[in-house]
Amino acid sequence: MLGRINLSLVLLGVGGVLTVVGFVAYFQDNATLNLAGFFYGIPILLGGLALRAAELEPAPYTQPTPPEILNLRATQATPTQNQVRQDVTRYRYGQEAHLDVALQKLGLSPSGEECPELTGVREIAVDGCYALVLEFDSPTVPLSTWVEKKAKIETFFGPNIRADLNAPTENQVELALVTRLTPAPATPVDA
């Protein structure tokens, strides 16, 4: 719940109000409010500015999730799917991009500047199974590289996950993390 609140704006608002109260109290010779406004208001305001500078906005849902998909999520979604969905749809601070560490570990981000950017997320059903679709803008990492890493993606995102990949347009990749209702046979993955 807290991740859906823009903390930088909250701190900017509270810090701004306290700072204004401090300035008004200073000109009215009210020492107590003056000190409270300056000693609390200015640091809170600066903290809000710092968070604002390091803010990563939530990835938007590109289509509303129908109730039947919500039911599938409640019954079939793996803990990893839920964690990914919750992480990318909340405010993050101090990160360059959503899933940047995961993409780097998977070999899909040669450097931080070339990291595919998560532009949206949606939830669908694939063959009666819950699927979390991550939509990436990937101009520097072609679909063929994603396909080469498919087994590694499936292993990384946990047991009972199948990765479906497609490119709806040039420079875009959709990664669907589909729940497997029956466990897949174990296959070795090259590191």
C-alpha cells in the first residue's frame, strides 16, 4: 500500500508547509514555531526533493484486468509473479529502471544505458492459465537475444513458469510469465 503513495510529493508538501510556517513565525517573532518550521521543515523539504530526483514511477497497466483474470491470479499466480507485479506497479527510489538487476543477471542488459525499459504491464489468460505480461521497449536487445535466454528466464522467475516471447512491433518485446499448472521436466541451463 505504501508503495502506491508518492512519498516525494508527501514530503514536499509537509516540508513546504512547515517551512512556510517557519518563515511566517520568524516575521511574527514567534520563536517556537520559527524553530519548528526551520529545523523540521527545511530538512523534510530537502528530503522530498532528493526522493523526487531518484524516483521511478510505476509501470502502468496497459489494459484493465477483467474479474475472471483476477480470479485466475488469486488461484494460480506464483509468489514470483505476484512479487514482480507488485514491484513494477509501485513507486521505486534509487533505481535506474524496473527490473534492471534481473535483466542484468539474465544477460539482457549489457550496460545500464542499454537496459530494456519496462513500458507497461498487463494480466491475461493463456490457455486457461494466468499470465503476467511485461512490455519492454528494447531497441538495443533484439528479440533473438531474448529467445536465446528463454530457458534462463524460466529458471530465474521460478518454478512452474513458462516464458512466452513475442515482438508486437520493432524494438518492442513482450515477455509473458505464464503459470504452468503441471511442473515441467527439469532441463539444465547454461550459465
